[in-house]
Amino acid sequence: MASNGNGASSSANIPSLSPASTAAVAGVSPAYLAECVSVVNDLLSRCGITHTITAVSECSPSLFVLLFEGLFSSRLPNIHREKKQTGAEKLHNIRELIATLEYTVGMPLHHIDAEAIVNGDAKQLCLLIQVLKELCGVVEERRRAAEPRRRRPPTPVPPADDDDLLDFRVEEVSEWCDSVMRASNLSEQVRDVGALNPDYSQPEVEP
């Protein structure tokens, strides 16, 4: 996580959120409230937290801070962490979180009102929930894209009636193993093991 001028933590180069998550909600229907409750419980589960909520009104400033830090493995600075917080401290925490989110997504979130969130406004709570949901989705998508694609193992060597066919299959498997070794830099790891462990006997490789 990068840091902005206020010391807030952030993910770098996260694209802008979609209009759906940043536009003001015309009305808060029971179905939408239920969806937001489900989203929060899902995000809590991703953080490894077994606690669940039953209403968006249970989303306190401390819960939002906990979600952000758990989802993005980053501790927000300048946060009041006392169990009992004053209204001013809660407002400060939400403003710090919103500032971090703005820096992270690279756009202002003027439609989110920190005071309304502290006061438990359902509409504002849902807006902040949706922003966290989409940002989490963007980060997870990038993590998946960054993971190296798993290489498919070679097809099993079929029973061969002909010695030439068997030799061909053995050579094919050997070439595949070599390609995996090169792609994974395993040869470099082997050299590192040899350097750190004098007793390690590295097999000689023919030139």
C-alpha cells in the first residue's frame, strides 16, 4: 500500500470505480438494504471474521475501518482505536477512511457524507459499503491476473509397442520438465541452496 500526503495508506494504480457504485442512490429499498447486509457479511468472512450483522445500522465507523484494514492488509494511520469513542473521534476515523479511499481510487467521493455515516444514515452507509465491495473486487481481480498460469502437465505416456515411440515420449516429457525448470527459475534456487548449505551435493550438469 502506498501513502498519500496525509499519511493515509493506499493501493497504487487502482482504476476508477464504476458510476453504479459512486452515484447517489435514489431510494433505499428493503431489498437493497438486505443486499448491503449480505455484502458486509461476505466482506467480514473474507477477512476471517466470524461476526455478522443483521442490519446496515450496525455498520459503525470502527467496523468500516476493520473491513478496510482486513481486506487490504493495511493499517490505517491516525485512527482512534479506543473501545469507547466520542462522536468527534468517530467522525475523524470516517474522514480518514474516506480520504484513503479517494486517494486509492484516484477520484473524489463527495457523494459520501462522513457525518451522515456517523449518524447512521442508511443511504450513506450503503454507498460506503458498495465502494468497499467494488474496490475489493478490483483488487482481487488484479491479484488473480498476477498469478502465474498453471502449466498443464504432459499427457501420460501410453503403452508403446514400438521402441521409437517410447523414446519420443520420454524425450517429450524431458523437454517439458526442462521448460518448467527454466520458467520457474528452479536452477537459480538450486544454486542458492548449494551456496547456503556446503553439505548439499548438487548433481553435475553436463555442458
